[in-house]
Amino acid sequence: MNNHLSQNFNLYSLVKFTLPTTIMLVFISLYQMVDGVFVANFVGELALSALNIIYPVPSIILAVSIMLATGGSAIIAKNMGEQKYREARENFSFILLTGFLFGMLFMIFGILFLEETILLLGATPKLYSYCYQYLLILLLSAPLAVFQLLFQTFFVTAGKPHLGLAMTLIGGCVNIVFDYIFIAIFHLGVTGAAIATSMGYAVPAISGLIYFSWNRKGTLYFVRPVFRKKVLLCSCTNGASEMVNNIAVSITTFLFNILILAYAGEAGVAAVTVVLYAQFLMTSVFMGFSSGIAPIISYNYGRQDHRQLQTVFQISISLITVLSIFVFAIAELLAPWVIRVFSSPGSEVFRIALHGFRLFSLSFLFTGINIFSSAMFTAFSDGKVSAILSFLRTFVFLVLCLLILPVFIDIDGIWIAVPAAEALAFLVSVCYLAIHRKTYHYMESKK
């Protein structure tokens, strides 16, 4: 049986293996930005603000999906590393079924409490109708959104990252094309944007169902799911850091919105939306690489190949360091052009967003190592350490900075909060990497 995870990786083969996942995450961030681009240019800046107001809700769907995907992937890849292929397939099928049930429950309860949720998120009377129209469609597509995230990860675990990339690219193109058709031609506004996004979810979701149902020659495919309480618990704990990260994003996005509304009104919310879109695009490089590398780490940890773990770790740290500097430089150089896509130069939104992004982009110097560290401990099935790193980075440090810094430096404190939180998290990540180097043997001298 040909298992691509079992090869001896060097710089070239590691980049080759992780590149499809990295491109996939970058493309996902790009086509999620497409909604914002079309809404900003064809509906208006108030509608763009509404997209950010309701973001915490789809972020929770994303959080649980990523938890199941990353936590489950670590277990499944470890199963395969131990040559337990039947158990890996049973666990794979069980996790997919769990994800589907979650998606259905979220859809039902989300629709039942839709109005209350929008008001709780802080929607102003000007933003309410936009929030309602957009969120309703996203809730109806919740099961598709869950499947999309699960299959994108499990294609990598199955050693087929190029298939996950292809499905994501096609789904992204569908989203972009129908954004144009529904918004620019048929003038369906934010409803059209949400429908186009849902259609983008459907492509990888349906493709994954078909591939893993009919391809019986690969390492992973659907079998009769076996309920294993320990597997579900370990998937949740292993992937807890990724879930914590996205839940924290929901909460901190809510805080961003409330604070910026107080300092700059609806124009400030639109500016925050633009900056957060740009952040997602920039950090998707690190998320993609870390997602791509995780199954390799889990597999080699499962078969106790310390030498290969050390090689993978050393190459990863070097690549991420270079990428961090590159992403920061690109963010500073291209900031005016990125913001111009969403807002006209000279507008209040453009002015606020450009000033904020100049300060905000300092965070990219630290984000890469933080994301990789959390993903690596998830791959080792050390959900506790991974969750601590994510919780401190995306919640504790960020919330503290958001609450404290604006008191002293007004609106600039909102923008500097993220770089400050990432810098503090970087120090903690480095400490944990040093503490656990002998536990998982990724920094020992080669023999």
C-alpha cells in the first residue's frame, strides 16, 4: 500500500507535500474575501460591516469542525503509522458522522434563535437586516460547511493533498462566479453573497462524500462507523486548541466590533472587517503549512521515527521564520492596494483601515511560530499543551490587550492589541518547545 506519509522528507519533499494544503488555505481565505469585495463594492460599506458583526456565528461552526478534523486526523494518522488501517477507517467514518450530526443541530438551533443572536452580537438598526439575510443562508448550509472543513483535512491525512486542493479551487471558483452573478447582475445583495458561499462549501463537501465512498484502494474510505467514546474524547481534546482558537476569534471579533463602534462608528467596523480579511489571508500561509505538516508529524510519532521528526521540525522552523519576515514585508508594502479593493481611497473607512493595518501587521512576525507550535502539539496528541498555547494567544492575551491598551492610547490600542498578544504568545510557545523537546524527541541530536 502506497503511503505518502512514510517517505523520508527533506526540504524539497516537505515543501512539495505541504504546498497543496498551503495553497488551499490561501485560496480559501481569498474566496472568503470575495464576499466582502463584492458586498463592499456593489452593496455598500454598511453591508460589509454586517458581515463582520455576524462572523462569530460561522466562526463557531468552523471551530468545532476544525477541532474534529485536526484532533481526529492526529488519531487516524497515528493509527496508520501503527499499521492499524481498519481502525483508522472506522474512526474516520465515525468522526464524519459526528460532524454531520453537529452541523444539523447547529443549523436547527441557529435558525430558532436567529433574531436573538443578531441582537446579542451588537447589530445596530442600520445593520440588522443585512445581518439577518446573510446569517440565515449560512445557517442553512452549516452541514456543508462542516463537511468542507473535515474533507479538506482528511484528504491530506489520506496522502492526497492535491485532491483537497483541487476541490477547494473549484469550490472557490464557484463562489467567485456566483458572487458576481447574484450580486452584480441579479442584485441579490448579501443574500446572494451567502448563497454563493454555500455553493462554494458544497463542492468539496459533495466531492469528499463521493471520493471516500467509492475509492476503496486508498488508505482511507468509508466503512461502518464504530462508536468509540475514547476516540471522540481524544479528537475533541487533541483538537481543542484549534477549537479554542476559533471560539476565541468569535469572542475577540465581538470585542473588536464593540470597541471600534465606540471609537469610530459603523465606518470603524467596516475598517476592522477589511483588516481582519487581510489578516486571514496573510496567516493562511502559516495555517496551511501547519495543517499540511501535522499528519507527517503524527505518522512519524506513531512509528517512533525520531530522526525524521527532528528533520521535519528543523526544516519547519527555518521555513516559518523566513515566511514570517516575508509576510510582514508584503503586508507593509501592499497595505494600500489590499484596502483599496474594499474601500475607495480618501474615504473614512480607507483612512481608518490603512492606519490600523500598518500597526496590526507587526503581528505577522510572531504568528507563524505560534500557529505551528500549537499544531505540532496537536499532532503529538498533546491536546493540553496545544490548547494552552491557543487559549493564551487568541483569548487571554488578546482580550487583556484589547481591554487595557485603548485606555492609554485610544483607538491605536485596538490595532496594537493583536501584535502585543502575538508577541506574548511567542514567548510562551518558545518556552513550551524547549520544555518538551525531549518528551517528543524533535530537538535531540541525530544519531
